[in-house]
Amino acid sequence: ETGVTQTPRHLVMGMTNKKSLKCEQHLGHNAMYWYKQSAKKPLELMFVYNFKEQTENNSVPSRFSPECPNSSHLFLHLHTLQPEDSALYLCASSQATPGLAGEEQYFGPGTRLTVT
Amino acid sequence: AQSVTQPDIHITVSEGASLELRCNYSYGATPYLFWYVQSPGQGLQLLLKYFSGDTLVQGIKGFEAEFKRSQSSFNLRKPSVHWSDAAEYFCASQEPGGSYIPTFGRGTSLIVHP
């Protein structure tokens, strides 16, 4: 596999379920990101990890719990979600250095989440 | 804080017509600028990027963008649109020497009529 992969591609879950989204990058990057993309809304940055350390948490509700065991893998654990959490969740990676910019992000295809 | 504005939510063009998607940034100096495309059901893919130098940047799929400092703009263009270009287009910026996390615009949805 190459690039950034995400599993599952589609997920339907009830409000009381617990599930996890998985992201894996095969690019040797050190930074990984979770974004939420809802219909008719801008792309929302949720979490950023750099060398496995969380560097950004954009006031995301605690029902979303990220985990980054190493620089290649990123998880988003979900529990007691609300219907408004239904969205496309995108994972991205980049070769990033704090204080330096200029590297583009590489995105996975996303997980389409529906909360019923 | 820097911001990126894409003034057009939707753009409709006929196949074969030319295309220009607008992007304006707010940042005192010249930021790093990017255009991404998102096809339905897919993640974002980089079309092109501008760091410095020649203000006309060539990208993939026949796209180009022109950086205009005087207008704080980085508009994306294509001379002849194909039906497969129908997608969502995002402009993004980064501050040189600042955060590596980009600021994205809201996106412009391109509709192509046959």
C-alpha cells in the first residue's frame, strides 16, 4: 500500500456504540492530522500529532479520542456520538517541522460516518 | 491570524470552457500557497503550490495558478474544462517560518455542464 489509507471507508453506528477509525501512512511523514468535513461547512481541523505527540486539539468534544501509537498510525476512538457528528472524517499526513512550513499534506480517502 | 477566502461557493461552467477559481489570503508577507482538489468520495489531492519565484505555477491535470501580491490573490485557472474536473477545490496557505498547519478556505464546488 502506498500513500494514506483509512479504514473503514463507511461506518454506521448508533449513539451508544463505541468504534474506532484507523489511518495509516506509508510516506515516512512525522505529522498526522484528523479533519472533520461536514456538508456545507468548512474543513475542520480536529487533532494534530507530530512525532506521536499531540500538538493541536481544536476544542473537540471528549467523545472523540485520538491515539497515535507511532508516526505511521493514527486512530480516532468514538463513543456516545451525536447525529450531528455524522460527517466525512479525513486523515492527512505531512513532513512537518515546527517553525517551518511549506510541505503539502497528503490525504486519505476518508471514512464516511453516519450516526443513527 | 491568517485567513483564506474563496468567495465563490459554486461555479458552473460548460465543458470546454475556461475556468478561474478565486482565492484571497490575508497575511502581511508572502505565504506558501496551495490548491487542492477533492473528487466525490475522495480525500484532497494537491494540484499545485507556490513558495516563491515565478508567479505563474503549473500543476497537475492542466491547472495553473497565478500569485498576485498586489491583490493578495492566488487564482486557479484551466483553459479548457473537462467533465472529470467536477469536484471541490480548496485553497490553503501557510506562514513561512510559522506553523506547518495550513489554513484552508471553505472550498469552491465546480459543476461542469456537458
